[in-house]
Amino acid sequence: MAGSMMTDAALARFQTQLRNEREQLTAQIGQFELSLTEVRASRGDGVSDDEHDPEGPTMSTEWSRLSGLEREAADRITAIDRALKRVDAGVYGVCARCGGRIASARLQARPDAELCIECARSAETRH
Ligand SMILES: [Zn+2]
């Protein structure tokens, strides 16, 4: 297949990995949402008044921890969806920045990686 830089078997393996991870993350989000609902319920009256709750500090900490984790999982799903689209487009494993090949060890560790290790590093140091 022209343009594709990895074998179909390797590609299929990453695709499965991405789909499995997406499934796990979706399940995790379900759990977080359940816990968030519990935190909300244990506030008592159900009136949402985040700032003026006497139980505020504890609840807010748990709340922001959970919603932080949920947001993280949602971001990962977005990245995985992008990766799956790249699989469909035949550009999976190609660095989005320099067009070079992303090392398969890196893809194994992070199947949703969009950048090769060099580009990822220089993107990080710019922050
Ligand atoms: Zn690159």
C-alpha cells in the first residue's frame, strides 16, 4: 500500500489497542460521572451552590479531583479519535509536524501520539 509506512498487521494491532483504550476510558468516564453524582447528592439539598457550601473545601477537592480526571479521560478519547481517523486516512504513525516516521516503541507506549519524539520534545520545551 503506497504511503503507508507500517505493515497492515502492525496497523491493525494499533487500531485494536486504540479501540480498547477508548472503551476503557469511556467506562472510566461513566465511573467518574457516577462518583460526581454521588458527591453532588451527598451535598444534601441538591441546590448547586458551589461557593457557599459549608462542606465546601472537602467536597470541592473531591469534586475537582474527579472532574479533572474526567476531563483528562475525555481529552484522551479525543486524541484517540484523532489517531483512529489517521488510521483511516492512512497517515497513522507519521509525525504531524515533520512528516517523519514515529518510532513504533513510542506508538506502543502512546498509540495516540501525533508527533515523533523529537517534535514532541521541542513542542514541550516551547511551553
Ligand atoms: Zn516529527
